[in-house]
Amino acid sequence: MYKILIRPILFLFDPETAHHFSFWAIRVCSKLGLNHLFKSIFKVNDPRLEREVFGIKFPNPVGLAAGFDKDAKLYNEFSDFGFGFVEIGTLTPKAQPGNPKKRLFRLLDDKAIINRMGFNNHGVFEAVEQLKKKHRVLVGGNIGKNKVTPNSEAVKDYLISFDALFEHVDYFVVNVSSPNTPGLRELQDKKPLTDLLNKLKKENSKLSKKLEQKEKPILLKIAPDLTDDQLLDIIDIVKATQIDGVIATNTTIERKNLKSHLLLTEEQGGLSGKPLTKRSTEVIRFLSEKSNKAFPIIGVGGIHSAEDALEKLDAGADLVQLYTGFIYEGPALIKKINKAILAMMS
């Protein structure tokens, strides 16, 4: 139904307009009680799907990636489509509008999207108010820095969001890999990244003792454009800082072998979707093999079928996340992945 009826209608509109309309429609459906129908259609309840990763028990290994529910508005509603976890953000301390519109583009011939949103969000403290609702799903908090904050002051931004979200999310993701905030990817260099992660680990310990809670898992989200040497640095950094895992990968700045019109493919921003499938899987396999599976990996990038998800799990991912595949394939994709995982166990 989604690909035959709903997607063609949504794709008549500008992508950002379609996104906001989708949120409105999901909210209305939930208020009308249709979320129970969605659950019955899309949710797969089977204890064999459960995964314990970085100390958290996930009901199934398929999550919604950051960037979709930036401001934590519909995390519970998205769980009704069958997601085992939802990652909110990227959140920054202060609200910011992001980059000028138009900033989101569909590449239909490539089953891809280019975005240069620029961490548009209402700020971490407004998200905290949304997160005070009772959770029906595990929630990850993806944090970044404000555009106006220089890299020399970036640690302060991450600490502000970390402190604000600590009691409201199940795990954290440190985003230093978006291509849409000027200079942000420089924080992936070994020294600044090690410093940032060490300070977050220290804050994690401090808050857990103060609030008498367990420390929250901290993950690092990395770009697919890193070289092998840089990926080896990431492995060293994860071991040295003892953070809990890696999300591989964010969007790419590469534009190889695209079929869509040149005017679209030359748009600035991060590319996601099918063109990223192979590279993100390569990064997952490299990290898993070179580290001897020393830390958990969440695989994201170009998952448009159950087979794509299984490839990432086979490459070494413990969990997977959807974004562009969810837009193109609809919520049935979540069910297909979970069913395929169960079929592999039979």
C-alpha cells in the first residue's frame, strides 16, 4: 500500500514539506487509535529477535536512524511501525534553523537523498520536554555542536546536551561526521576526538554517581569517507577511550556512479540511500575484522531490503538502522528485515 498509494502522493511534494506532512499524518493516526492497527501489521514480536548490546536489551535489531525525529516528537509513534529503537537528534544546545532552504533533494533514479539540513532543531531543552512522556521504545540521543560554536569550544556544547539528556535517553551518539556543519568533520581527527570522548566518559561517570544510575553507553558516529588509516585510528580511539561502540556510517560526500540528473547530483550535502550500501558495509566489515570484534557496531547506510540488512549483520553489525530506505520502501521494510532474521535462524 505504501509504495503503490502513499509514496507516490508524498513524492509529489518537496521532500521537506512531505516530511512535515508525514509527521502530521502519523500524529493524527495515533490520536485516532490507528497505531494499534500499525502495530498489528508491522510489528514482529519474537524473543529470538532480542539483542543485548552494550548492556541494553533491544526487542529487535532494527532501529530508526537519527535525523528523522530530530526533536523527539514522535519516537513512541515510530515504535508502532516495528522499530526496536529510535534515535533522536542530532540535537544542539541552542535551537538553530539549519541551512537555507532548499536543502533536501530526492535522487529517484538512485533511490537516494542529498541533505544539507545543518542540524536544524529546536534545541536540546525542548527535546527534553518531549522526552518526559512515557517511553514505549528505547531511545538514543544523538548530539552535536551549534554551527556558531568554534571547534575549540565544541566540547562544551556536547557536554551541555549530554547533561540535559542523561536521564531521558538509553544511549548517546556523538556526531562529528555530518558534512553539513562547517568544520565539524575536523573533530574526527585523533587528538580532538580522543579529548572529546574522554571528557564525555568522565561526565558519564560523574552523573551516574550523582544520580545513582548506571552509566549510559556512548557511541561514535563516523563518516563513510574515512581512509583505512583513519578507520584504524577510530579503532585505537575506541579502545583508548573505552566508549561503547560505533555507528557506521553517516552520509557521504562522494558522488560516484550516480544515475540522476547532474543538477541534482552536484547539490552540496550528504548523500544517503542505495549508493551508500556497499561502502557502509565495507566500513562495518573493516572495523569488525581489524578490531577483532572488540566493540559493537550499528550498521546504517543504504538498507533498502532485508538482504541489505543481513549483509550488514553478516559483516559485523550488531544492530541496523534505517533512514532513506524507510522513506523509499515504507514501514513494511522493518517487518521484512525482522522476518528475514528469523528465517535465518530456522
